[in-house]
Amino acid sequence: MSEPIPPITLPPSQNPQQEGEWLQKSLHRWLNEEFIPEAVNQEIARRAAQIYVRQRLEGENDLGSLVIAILTEMQAFDFSKSFYSEFAIANAVSDLLLDSLGIDRCCGQ
């Protein structure tokens, strides 16, 4: 039987606003590079970063919980002018955070 993937805990936030600014810029860049640049990408990145910062201010350090919060709250966002969905955004945030921590996200490693 395979082993469950252990949870990933982010270090406690020293500066949630700075983390949010980094996430917003990084996500916006990712959104523009993954498909084509769209005006709505800025708003998507801003909203995802807001959710992330609020969660971190509330003391959330578990990556899985952060991803679920972003997924859940982004369901209220109007993606009709975008190629993306709340699932793509939550997954992109997870990938960006894992990359920033130096964690290889390939193949469950």
C-alpha cells in the first residue's frame, strides 16, 4: 500500500503583506506566460493574493489548507473572461509556493 503524502507546512509568516505582493506578481506573471496575457489576470492574481494574505494573518501555515481556501473563495470569482478556473489558480499558487520553498513538485517527491 502506498504511503500518504505528508502535509507541507509553510514557515510562520514574518511579513504577510510582502508575501502577498510576491504572490500577486508571481501569479500574474505565470497567468500571462501560461496562455496569453489577459486584462483579467491582474484581478485574478490580486484576489488570490488577498485570500492568501488573510489566511496567513489568521495563522494558517498548512499548504493544503491554503490551497483549499483559495479554491473555495475563488469559486465566487467571475472567470467568464479568462481561460482559467479556480482549480487552475489554486494549483498555480501551490506550485509557486512549493517552488519558493525549493520543494520539487514532480512525481510526488
